[in-house]
Amino acid sequence: MPRTFFTLAFHIMKFVADLHIHSKFSRATSRDMTYDSLALWAKIKGLHLVATGDFTHPEWLFLTREKLESSGNGFFHLKSRPQTDDPRLTDVPFSPGDVSFILSTEISFIYSKKGRVRKIHLIVLAPDLESVERLNGRLEGVGNLRSDGRPILGLDAKIFVKMVADLCPRCVVIPAHIWTPWFSLFGANSGFEAIEECFEEMTPFIFALETGLSSDPPMNWRLSALDRFTLISNSDAHSPSRLGREANVFQTEFSYAGLVEALRKRDPETFLYTVEFFPEEGKYHWDGHRKCGVVMSPEESRRRNDLCPKCGKKMTIGVMHRVLDLADREAGVSAAHRIPFKNLIPLNEIAGEALGKSGDCQAAWDVAFRFAREFGGEHAALVDASPEDLRRIPPESVSRGIELMRKGLVKVNPGYDGEYGRIRLLATEAPGEPAAGQLTLF
């Protein structure tokens, strides 16, 4: 008899975790962000652990109770096989223990501090529903939790962290996408210059930071003040197909306690690596002004006093610019206790380029699902499968694209002011190669 999920629940195992997503109750999210859909897409993506997202929302919390049950290890699993109307997912093999969920939410805080308006997003991980109920009960007196899956509260982030520490000390608070210009810890428009400015005496309660899609670990290693924090990466998915575009890979006890210990220790033996966008793909990597179609590097932006050369207004200052403002190290200097990372591109986008089509077209998804099924998930295909095994699956241009990605042989036009960057894979090959499959990604 094969071993089941439940016999493995407290064993040491390698698992891929996406700790920041949203439900269908969050603004600008897909109606398909349901537990059934999330579970099936997580299986295709090769994820073992997925955030529930939005536990502050009463209706989503009700569905959490209806659809999930405790695994006895601080995680949850579906009570029954997920149902779907998506023909791509109907034949995905699935058992209740294939994908687990961790209780999570993201909250937006908008408040005034030291004469400036601050806009900070924080992720919360919780070990049990009782902790969620205590926290939600307190937050109901602060703002309207029904208004959005990611509620907006007029509460100082420091006060919130103290609230969490008092009510449910086993919960984990993680500043989200810390460099995003508009809503983050170090955001150019509403953030802070140092973590202590934000959290003050509650700073020791914070031990992990989310880097966001527009930055990668080496960019963050340029700040020695971040050395004591664990850097994590998550998808912040608003639709199921975006799950796992950034993620974390652990080899530790498969439990809430094991996960938190791995985050605290920053040990590459238990926290193996993070999955990253090429940071240039992120939609706030460089400076720019979307309305005018202007994008430029931080160095050029500084020469122009951060002003748009077309309209004269201030441009949106990107993540790279902000990192350079706060950095006290040169590029290429590694930090202590660093966790390795891998820059990956979603399979459907590689397939789309190989086919000369959009990554979201049916043909690209058909190829992506073929590779995912063959290798036990998208993550395994992108990271673990040997080149020889990859080449067995047609079309061969997809395996060639995966090899180029693994070598970092990409061409990128950086993202800016809300526009994703454009990346090419097959176009990096030598002149004279066939032109098919040279569409830009994203």
C-alpha cells in the first residue's frame, strides 16, 4: 500500500510553498480563486503548500471551514476531491493530501506617521482557526473586513504587530513585497528608510521579508540591515494560473512548526532556495511614466531629477532605484546566511514563445500541461528534469527554452510604472536560428 499524505505529515520532506495569494473576494482577482481550483492548479504547478489568503474576509473564512479540514500539523487539506468545469483540469489525478493549505491573509495599512502618509502591506500566517478568530474579532473593531479580501485598515503597522503578538504569538507577520513603490515597507512613495522606523520596539517580532516580483535576493543583499531577515518569495497570485510564479522550497518537517523554524533559522539545509522572476520582469523594476511610454534606468532618471522628459511630471520610482538609494554594499557582495535562488519562467510562457504564440493561448497551455504531467508538476519540469528527458517531449524548442532559462540566457526589457517587463528566451540564440518562437514573454 502506498504511503499516504497523513503518514508523512510530520516527516522531513522536500516541499514547494507559495505563502501569499488572494481569494475571489479580493479586488481585481479571478472568480476562479476558489479552493477547488487552487488545489488543482497547485497540483499542476508542483506546489505542496499554498496559502489560503484572505482569512480576514468573513465569507472566505466560512468557505475555509466548509471546504478544508485540519491535517493535525498546522496545515489544512480539502475534505473531498476538488470539482471543476475547466476541461484542462478534469483529468488531473488528485487525492485530498496532494496539496495542503496554510491559513494566511494580507492586510493593507494606511496611516500617518512622522508627518507622512504610510501605506504598508503585511502578510499574516496562522497555525489554527482559533488564532484567526481572535485576530479577526479584534480587527472588526478597527475596520470593515467585508469590504475586500485584503482589507484596508487605518492602523499603525507597529500597533498591529503588537496586537498579533498579544493575541496569537504563534502567528507570523511578514512585510509584503517590500520594495513596491505604492504599498510597502520601503516603497518610494509611502515607505520607510529602515525597518525600525516602521515597527520600532516590535521589530524583533519580524524575522522574514517578502522581496516581491520586481526584486531578487542579490538586490536585497546590498543592504546589510537586511542580513538578519529571511528573504522569501511568493506569487501574490490573483488568478490560479499564476500560482507558484515565485515560491519557496524547503526540506524540513512538513508542519506549521517546521515551516516557521526553517524561516527563522535561515539555514540552506532546510530552506533550500526561492523561486524568482527575473526581477526585470516585475512591473516596477525600473523608473518610468506609463502614460508617456517613458522608461529609464535609475542612473538616467537621477540625471533628469526623476522627471518625465515628455510631460515634466515626476516618474514612478522603481524598485532598482530605491534599492540603490538604501544600499550600503556594491553589487555582487553576498550576505551572510543567504538562501540560494533560481530564476524561472512559467512553462506556458516558454511554450508560447516556442510556438510563436501567446503564453495564454490554448496551444501553449496544452504543451505546459503535457510537460507538467510528464514530470510530476511544472516546478519539477523547470528545475529537476534532465535535458535528455526534457527533449523526449515535443516540441523540442520548449526543452531548449528551459535549458536557456536555466543558464540565465535571456533578453529583458525591464518593467516600469505598472507595466510588466518583456523577456525573450529563444531570441538569445545565435543569428541564423529560425525566427519561430521569438515572441516576447509577459
